[in-house]
Amino acid sequence: MSRIKFGFTQGLNVARLGLDETQIMTAAQMADRLDYDSVWAMDHSNVPQWKNAVVNDAWLMLAALGAVTRNVELGTCVTDAIRRHPSAIALSTITLDRITNGRGVLGIGAGEAQNVVDFGIEFSKPVTKFKEQLEVIERLFESSPDNKVSYNGEYYRLINACLQAKSIRKPRPPVYIAAGAPKTLELCATYGDGWIPIGYTPELFKAHANVIRDHAKRLGRDLSGFQFANDVDIYFSDDGEEAWNKMKNAVKVSLYKPELLKVHNIPQSSEFDFRKYFTEYTMDKPELMEAMKKAALQIPDSVARTAIGVGSPDDVIEMLERFIKAGTNHFIIRFWGDGYFKNIEMFGKKVIPYFREQERK
């Protein structure tokens, strides 16, 4: 077995617990000691569902994590391509890579309404803006005072522009793209060094990984070394059934998307407009989340349970193996349940060693 990477994201799970920056730094230090490969930070302005959450700036948080770790890669999961100018994203990525001695990763997606609408930022044509951002960032990664670059897009322009810092990692820091729809999967194949989906079953993961491979083949891209990452949920518990019953509705909400319904032949609710939810859900519109929860209940338990690891370390290993067979080679984990630090340690001492041993065989 080739090496499988393991990391965790300090995202909605950490927000729900109300953990602060000191606790997040402690978790990253644990990862550094326990053979994890990566630590990721959610890049949100807020999380409407949990008012007591502490939501810090992802890039500043990652810089702080870089100062207290030595081994793990550090990335955003994910920065959205709406709130920040691509020049700021490119320079933040290079700076993170430099101050962590080559451990910075840019995770980037098209964005979502909850992070932009409340702040007066227009959320229109996100995929078109996303494509332009990726093109601008790529050019700026290659720029220097002796290689100034220009770009003339619908939303972004560069006029003999350059950055004056080069990354430690060559030829650039890796770019992982959050994608789950036809146009963004094509962008992932075109510009990405990795892919970060969220809310997937093994069947949907395999189908979309093949879409990326098909686009890459058409483009003549070699995907050796490409990171087919996967943001997955894990809930350690002595009672797997009890844990599943606690998590299943939330898992179904995470999974609910047109692409998953299509792969699993599940009819889409005529009363729920997924596009409206994606483009309008903010802190002032909780009714859209309630509508999403209601629609998601139609996903069968048998489908939803394949997407989460609940129970013992052996149960979690079984889930991870399903995704490895589907093509995952880098897991980005969200730990749920009681004992956040205990869960990080359990995975690091019981699950990662199992796969490292398989790799040696």
C-alpha cells in the first residue's frame, strides 16, 4: 500500500465545542508528535449555527500553529475565493510556506453565502470568479520583479504586477481545490495539486475522482502525486449505535447535494431549493438550514452511514478502507463526540499505526 496521509481540520466540530486558539494550538502540537501529516483551519467569518463558537482568522491561526509545530503541513480548509483578493491569497500562501519551512498549503473553494452576504460582498457568479482567482494566483506564484505579470479578466486585473517572495516548496505551495460540481471538478483537474471534497460517500468520491482523472487526461496532466483528499467525520465511542443515532441527521445534512442524490438514485425533494440554500444561507436566515435538515432526512441510513466512522478504532479503520478503495489518499478528519484531545490521541495511536504497518508489508 502506498502512503496514505492523515490530517485533521479544526472546523465546524471545533466551533461547536467553542474551543479557543490556545486549545487549537495544543491540538496541532499533539498532531506533530503523533505522526499526523497535516492540520487544517476553517476559513469562516462566522458559523451561524453556533453562536458561542470562537471563529478566528484562518491565516493568522495557521501562522501561529507553524510556530509551535515542526512536521505537519498547514492549510486552509478552505479559503473562499470571494472575500479576499487573489493577490492577498497568493502572498498569504507564500508567506505561510516560508515561515513554516515549506509546510504551507492553499485549500481554496468558490465560497458560500454565509461568509460574504452579511458583510456587503456580492455573491454572484462565484464559479466564474473562482476560475479567475485560480488563474491570477497561479500567475502571481510565478511572478518576481524580473517577471511581472498581467491579467485582464471580468473581475480581476493585474497590470505588470509581481510578488517579492518565493515559496520554500517548489515549484509552488500545493493548491487543494474544494470541488463537487461539474465546473469546479474541471477547475480542480486544471489548476489543482489536490482535491478536497466534503460530505461524500465512497460511491460519490469514486465517481468524482474519475471525473477529475478524465479531465486531467484530456488536458494532458500527469496526476502522479495528486492528493485525492477527503474531509471525513469520525466519532469514537464504546457504543457505535448510540453515536450513529446522535450523528446521523447531521451527516445527512452534510451529504445532501444534487450530485450525491444522483449517484445513489435518491429523488430530490421538490420543496427544497439547494441552490437557494447555497447562495442565501446566512445567520439571519435559519429557516434555510431547517429546510435543508428536513430534505436531508430522505437519505437512507444505509447510504449515510458509509460516509462516517463511528464506534471503535476498528470501525473507523473499516470506514477509511472503504474510501481508500474509492481513491482517497489523504484524509482530513473532523473529530466529533466527547474528548477532543482524547480523540486526536486515539486516532494517532490506534489508527495511523495500523495503516503505517500496512504500508510496510
